Amino acid sequence: MGEVIEIKCQACGRAKEYFIGGSGIGGDLTPLFRCLACNFMETKEKEHSSITVTFECPECSASMEEIDEDEVENQIPKIKCFHCGEGLLRYRNIGWWD
Ligand SMILES: [Zn+2]
Ligand SMILES: [Zn+2]
């Protein structure tokens, strides 16, 4: 089962929902990725959890880094907002998906 999360900037108030996680053992996994240059975040589906996916940031073409599912809760508050570059981000679970 996957998790629906909302990431919201505490400074500018911009929020975005992401469907992360996966469908279980051996199934597809949809981790959250973060751009190391501009902090843009995006999810990308992987066919198996052991696969390393690399792709470029759609905003600035820098490389995206996967945020481990278990680390999302810890990492999000340390990332600065993509939009305003200031506020720290708040993460909360808003639901589940299959
Ligand atoms: Zn912001
Ligand atoms: Zn970027």
C-alpha cells in the first residue's frame, strides 16, 4: 500500500500532494525524488525496489536523488521550499492508495 502525502511550505503556503510508496513485496515502488540543485520534488515509479532510477530535474536538469521511503519523514523538514527558497517544509500523511 502506498501513502498519500502533502508537502507544504510554512513560509509561502504552497502545497503539493504526492503518491509515494508501493504495492507490496516485489511490486512497483514509487519513491519521492528531490533535485539537489533546486529542491524540486517529484515521484517516479520503479519496477522493483532494488532498481536505481536516475533522471533529470524537469526544472533545472540537475540530477534527482531518491529519498528513501523510511527517510521521507526525517528529510522533508530539512529541505527548503522549491518556490520561495525560504520556508521549511512540513510533511503530513493525508491518505493511502493501492
Ligand atoms: Zn515556500
Ligand atoms: Zn532542479
